Amino acid sequence: MELLRLKEVLADKGISGKDLAEATGVTPVSISNIVNGNSFPKPELLIRIAKVLDIDIRELFKPSKGGAILNGFVEYRDEVYRILSVVDLEKLLTRVKK
């Protein structure tokens, strides 16, 4: 099972593996191996990748218990709420129902 969803994130961001390699200071082959699930990066590299891609490091991982990844913002009645989990979404829905 592949743990990372780096291929999806790169496609969403419109960034090539070569550009990511250059920005993180590793070889394009290293990034290719990570993207294809042939190797797993050290934590320090994961942190650099997330920083370069301007995402929360958790967005690099596929969910392990099924379901979709929640990460986003919802604006409701001129207030912006950050949704990072089902709990956050449930809290917002509870507030909306009142």
C-alpha cells in the first residue's frame, strides 16, 4: 500500500517532479522514486516537500482508515472556518443547525 499521495498533490499544484526536486535539494530520481512508491522519504525531506508545496504535511498522506481527506475552509455568515477533520465539520454543522 502506498502511503503518500504526492503524485496527486503535484498534479493538483501543477508542479513537476523535477521542479520539486530542485526546490527541495534532491535529485529528480529521488522524487520519482518517492512519487512511484519505490522509496519513502526521511521526515526532514517530507517537511521540505510540504513547505515547498505550501501544504500541511498531513495532506501528503493517504487516509489510513478510509474516507476522504478533509482540509479546507468554509465561509458561513461572513465567518471563515477551517475544516481539518470530521470533528471540525460536525462542529460547524451543529452551529449551522442552531
